[in-house]
Amino acid sequence: MQDLKDIDKEKHGRRLGRKKAQDGRNVFRQIEETKPEKKRLKIILPAIALLLASYPLISLFGTPRAKSAPAAEPPAAVSLGKLDQGGAFKLAADAYSNAQVQGGKFTAPLPQGGQVTYGIDEEVQRRIEKLFSDYKVPYGLFVALEPKTGRILAAVSHSASQPGWEKGANYHLYPMASLFKIVTATAALEEKKVGPDTMFAFNGKLTSESPKYWRVRPGRGNQQMPLSLAMGKSVNPVYGRLAGEVVGRDPLLLYAGRYGFNHPIVPGSPIAASTAPVPGTVDELMRMGAGLNREVKISPFHAAAIMATVANGGVMMAPSLASEIRDAKGNVVFTQKPQVLRTVMTPQTASALAHMLATTVESGTSRRAFHDRRGRRMLASVRIAAKTGSIDGTDPAGHYSWFAAYAPMEDPQIALAALVINENKWRIKATSVGEQALEAFFR
């Protein structure tokens, strides 16, 4: 038995030996097979490295450069045929920066030939341009128009902080602030829920921005003020409560829409559509009614048009920048004609609203700008309806000061809106800009 075991061990050993030998031959064969590949790599890799190193020279001498993109063609000239109000406004706006006084009128050439004539009042235009420049106003905007026709009487934009910002700035949107109190009052008056002399109770400071302090508590000695005086003093709690507890969300948005919010005021023109978002809560509604919602935004053109609407008995006219447009042959292709946009309110409501707005200059937030140190009116023969607004903003950053007005109240000839954005150092308030414009217009 021992011999058999030894024989089996010997056979097993021979099998292992043959297997190891075969494995060794396989490994040797693999090594031999990889030698040519290694040799090829030794040749190819240096060649690739040499090729990459010489690429800049090859690209410089042997490869044609990519052709640069062709220069963009200038935009096609706007057709002067069949110009509507919006198209004429856009043509006039595009050419406005080149306007000069010729023959007592502001005119500007058109790229396709022809000319735009503007209805600009030179005295007002030059006074505001100089005022913005003299005071080095960081950002200043001004628009004036004729209430009965919509003809633009002045349009000024200026920036001492960011040169170039002023281009087109009058067409952009900015937080409306307390100018929105005009919309709140219109809704309340038109729905016949209050009158200008209605005594209205409230709590909190006049400038309070938190609705939780505004609500009235029976038997707690609440403050009271007539709505007309609250308009002049721009009392936030009064107009916040008026919007939230008397007018309501849907009527407020209805009259905002009638004034032209949330859709283009002049379709086809560069004037951006003013915004009045839907408030989600009663507190948001109250803040909106008081003019504290920063997402309620408006352009100076639209702000001036709103004041002109009150001045025109509740009828909003389309703002028109071009008085006349002629083609290259001298033919008249557009003449400004008064165009009614919509009726916002009745003449009775407009008259009541005017009574409320008059308190701004007589005893409200603009009294100091329109009276001398002895309390005498600086424009004694001119009765003015006005509204101020004040709020902090971020685009551009600064403190926003609004003034919107029309005059004279008995026979309105001019409506205007001024916006001054001051930085840390105050330069001038919008109220002073409005006063200077009215003085230039009437004197």
C-alpha cells in the first residue's frame, strides 16, 4: 500500500510540473506578444508629443484662421407709413436724445430721413435740466404733459452717479409709494363709500408702516382725521384701513386697472406697463392701499398721466411725445391728435379727489416748498392739486422722492410727475423740482 501511495504522489507531482511549465510558456508567449506593441508605443508616443508641441506653429502657418462673425446689420428703419400712436411715440423716443431747438420748436432727425417735431415747452425743459445738473442729483426724472390732449410738455432724465443710466429711464418702473393713495381714494369715492370730508378713525403714527398698529379699538380714544387732510399729510393708517376695511381687494384692483396698471398704457411705445400685484392677505391689501407695497411700480410717464386724468375730469388721454412727423420728402405722416384711452371715474369723483389733493400744498407734505418763510404762497395765483410719495428702493439703491401735480385747478394746463432718488447725502426733494417746473411754466 505504501508503494501505491508513493506512485500516486509521483504522478501528481509530474502533473503539477507539466502545468507550471505550460503556465510559464503562456506567460513567456504573452510577454513576447506585447514586445511589438511596446515598440510601437515607443515610436508613436514621442511622435504625438512632437505633434502637440508644434501645433501653435502649424496653426499659425498651415491652418486657416476661423473667419470672424460678420458685423451685425443696423436695425431696419421703422416704416413711416400708417403710424399709430404707439409707433409714433417709439420713433420720437428713439430720436429724442438728438432733439434741438429749431425755429422755436424741438426737432430731431430720423435715421431713414425725415424729422420729428416735439411739443416740448422749452422753459420747463431747460429749468429742470439745469436744476438736476446744479444739484448733482444722483438720479432724477421728470415728465410733464397737457391734461386735455396728452401732449408731452417736458421729459428730462439725469444721473450724476451712473452716467448712461438716464437713457430711457423715464420709461422704466419704480416703486410708486404714496402716489397709490390716489387709486385708493378713487375707488372709495367712486363706490360712494366715503366723501372727502368723511372723518376717519385710525391708530398709530401718521407714517406707520405696520397694519397691526392701525386698527381701531372701540372705546380706546382713537385718532380721527378727514380723508382730505389725510391725503395731504399722506397718513398711512388712514388709507391702509380705507383699502382693507372699506374698499376691499377687488374694487381696489378694478380701479388700478382703470388707471392703466398691469397692461401697456400706450401699446407699441417704450413705456413699460405699470404693475399692481394681487395682495394675498388683508394686511398686504392695507399696505398696498397706503402705498407701501414696493412691487406696485409705475413710470414717470404713467404717473403724470394719472394726475392728468384727475385734471381732465376722470378721462385718461394717451400721452404723445411726437407733435408731428415728416418723411424724407417733407410729407406729414403723423400729426398728434388727442386720443382717449378710457374713462376712469365720473367728473364728480374727479372733483372730489381734486379737493383732497389740494390739501397737499395748502397744509400737507408740500406746504413748505410752496410757501415762503412768512407763510406766503410762492405761486399765489395758481391753485395746485398734488401728491407726494416717499419710499426706499434698490434699483437704483436710494431714497425715492415723488411729486405729482396739476395746475391750475380751475382750468388745468399742465400735469407733471417728478422722481428724485437720493443716496446717503440728500440733494433735493421731488417737491422742489415740481415747484420749479410750475414756476417756469406759469411765469
